[in-house]
Amino acid sequence: MFRWLAAFMVTALCATAVPAHAAGPNIPQFWDVKERLTEPDLSRFARIRFLTTVDFPPFNFLDSNGLISGFHVDLARSVCRALDILDRCQIQALPWEELEGAIERGEGDALIAGLALTPERRLKYAFTRSYLRFPARFVVASGSTLEEPIHGNIEGRRVGVLAGSEHERMLRDYFPGAKPVLYSREDWLYAGMRSGETDAAFGDGLRLSFWLAGSDSANCCRFAGGPYIAPEYFGAGLAIAVRQEDAILAEAFDYALREINMNGEFEELYLRYFPVSFF
């Protein structure tokens, strides 16, 4: 009974992330194409200041010219462009530990820096809907025959996973037929895949995508199955935060985020910074 229920729930998790295109890289799409949002009036805001950091590549970093760059920077500009307020938008980088204090003092209007959506923070801030989530993924050797349905085909397979992680917990909960092989370091997990010590690795899709794209993987491996989106394990994803009294900004950003998802601009940004899709 438990295995049947686990299989059903995993199938449901997979279904929550529908690729935008049937062929080519899978693009995350979290918006209902039939939904219509009203664009709020932001005329009372003389300027809108986005705050971020410079130490979380590829989301935020300094480029070779010392200019702030990254997925979050380009996403903020796309949001402002969609709202026709690009001339009023500013983007400033601060150390991570200074971000919340700065917005509380009115030194910024929006945080776009990967702030976790905790219950405590929801009391302080209004958040947009999530614009990106971090699914769990399986990685297998390039020649592996392991494919969907993973919950059945993983039976008896050795699966590498980081010890004590939420990915280990999910692997044990939803794939009870797998044989977890625990690693205390990420590079050891990858080495186990390259050497054939494990039949698969299970972990954060974003990190795995960068490993697959890098030279360290030596083109050994590929994604299989998934993505598995599970907020109860991995949180609600990334969202833009604003002060509660400026909640209209979150509504406006939601309108803009939907617009750039529908017109293909988000897809272009996603593939620019994540050429190996983790969805």
C-alpha cells in the first residue's frame, strides 16, 4: 500500500512542472496560460530600487568590468520593462547580511536575492509568486537504461545522495525500493557516479545541471526522470520580497512575471544562465 501511494505522489510531483515545449530543453512554467492579471498603477513610486547581492552566481555577480550582472539583475530589468518603468528602476548590490535592514530602513523597495519564504518573513514582507523553484533530479550514466517510471525502475539500484540532506529524506520516503549510498561531500557524490560506484545520483537539480555542464563530469552522465518539485522538502522557491505596506509592488511584479513568461522572455533568460536545464 505504501509503495503504491508513494508512486502516485511522485507522479503528481512530476506533473506540477510542465515543460513549456515538448522538444528541446524543458523550461519551467508556473503560470496558468488562461489566467489574467490586472496591471496595478505604480505612478506614486518615483523610483523602484531592487536590492540584491554580488556573491551568488549565476544569479548575482560582478562581471569582468566590475558591473553587477546575473539572472536576478536581468530578471529585474525585464520586470521593469514589462511594467514600462525601466527609467524609474534601480538595482543596487549589498552584502547579504545588510539586505533586510536596508529595505526595512527604506533604502530599497524590493529584494531579489533568494530570500527564503519562511512564515516569519511572510509576516514582514509581501512576496510575489515563485518565479523559479529547485527540483530534485536523478542523474544516471549516459548509457543507462534507467528511465520513467523511476519509482518502479529504481528498485534495487544504488543511488548516491548527500547524507542528512532533504534529498536523502525524500529518496527514502518516495523511493523505498532504492538502495541509498550516502556521501558527506558533493564531490564524492559526483565521483561515485563517474566511477560507476552508484547507478544514479539524487540531488538538487540546479547543482547537478552545473556539474553536468562542466568539465568535471567528463560527459559521463545525464538527467533521468523528474523534475520532482516538493515544497515540503525544498521550500517554495524564489520570489521577490517587498514591504507589507508596498504590497502593490508585489502585485505589479506578478503581472510582469506572468507577461515575460508568456512572451518567451523568461525562457531566453533561463537558458542564458542555465544552458543545461534542471527541469
